[in-house]
Amino acid sequence: MSDVRNETNVTDESNFWSTVDFNALYRSRTVMDSIFIALGTLFNTWLILAILTSSPLRSRMRNKILVSLSVLFLSESVVRGPIQVMVFHKLWNGVDVDCRVITSIYNIQLMQDFISNWTLVLMILFYLAQLVDFKPHLPFTSLGTTLATVGVIALPWAASLVTVPSIMKDYHNRLNTTGYLQRCVHPTNDAYVVFKSIDSAVPLIVAVAVTAVAVVLRRRRFAPRSSTPGMQVELMSKGPEVDEHTPYVATTVTSALCNI
């Protein structure tokens, strides 16, 4: 009886896949990616230029971090997006795709996830520093302050370049692959578990905890609709009033839902 059920399940699965129009799926995915590339490129380019060409906007640390995120999302539109469109176009036409191209898509996506989640943590930490009026007194010149700012914002980028490839390579080597597949580092299930722990779980837990602390501090220290000049932290410089906590809460919740 069990053999009959197994054969029936195999038959049902075969019938299901025979009804799938893979060409339609490829076309739909290509159209969606193309729309994403166009809209993402336009929006992120506009946001980057709007901040960088405005001195008041450019002076705030929050907006500098937003530029970093916009550059990240722009790279997704102009780098990973076109590669995916090329891959689906080749598959649609029955052309084999080099496994190294697939590997590059995997690694770029994982690095982008790592950067976006940890940059979110960085942004909320700066908001918390804003609330407690943290002003580091370091003997930096104007150039030193700029380099320190760039270094802090670039930290998630640098960490992703080291962390993602090393994890992928380490678990790939455990497969003991040979020949053609040896040069193509595909993420294994174990690698995904480890990576998602440091990419999603840890930064989101930190982000939620820091956001909760920031909300409590914001409500305790400042009355509704009040402003406290000189509290904005820009590494070494002052700025306008303290930000509202609502955008940070919304960003944290959205990021958590997207990762789930």
C-alpha cells in the first residue's frame, strides 16, 4: 500500500511540474527585475544627490548613513539586478550559465543583507548617542573627523567583504568537491544557518533592544513636541533638535518583518 501511495505522490508531483510554464516564469521575473532596476536606480540616485548637494542635509550623521544605505541599494539595482536579468535571459534561451556567475549573485546578495542590517544597527546607535548627548572629545582635525566618519560608516561594508566570502568558502571546502564545481562557491545549508545568525538574528536583536532603550529615553527626557538644540551628534559637531523616535521604530519593524 505504501508503494502505491509513493507512486501516486511521484505521479502527482510530475503532473504538477508539467503544468508549470517556465518560460512565463522567466519572462515575469525578467520584467520585475527590469522595473526594479529602473525605479531603484532613479530613486536612490535622486536621494544621494539630494543629500550630498545640500549642506544642511549633508552635515547630519543620520543622513550620511542614509547615503551609505542608498549606495548599497543602488548597487543592488545596477550590479546584482542586471546580472540576474542576464542569467534569466540565458536560461530562457536554453543557454548554460557559468556557476561562477551564480556564485557572484549569491555572495553579492548575502553581503548586501549583511551591510543593510548592520548599518541599521549603526544608525540606531547614533540616535541613542544623540539622545544621551554623547560628544567624544578627540583631538581630530577637520580631515580627521571626516576620515573617522567615513571609517565608521564603512565598517559594515568592510566586515561583509571579510565575513561572507570566508564563511561561504569554509563550508564549501567541507563538501570536498572536485573539478568544475570546486571553483564555484555555492552557499550550503549549514553556511546559511551560520550566516543568517550574524546577518539577521544578531543585528535585529541588537536593533530592537537599542530602539526600545532609545524610545524610553526619548519619552523620559523630552516632552512631546519639545526641542532641545545642540543635542544632535555628528561625531564632533552639533546639530539641530533631537529626532523623533517614530521613523527609527518603523525602520526597525520593517527590517525585522522583511528578514522574517
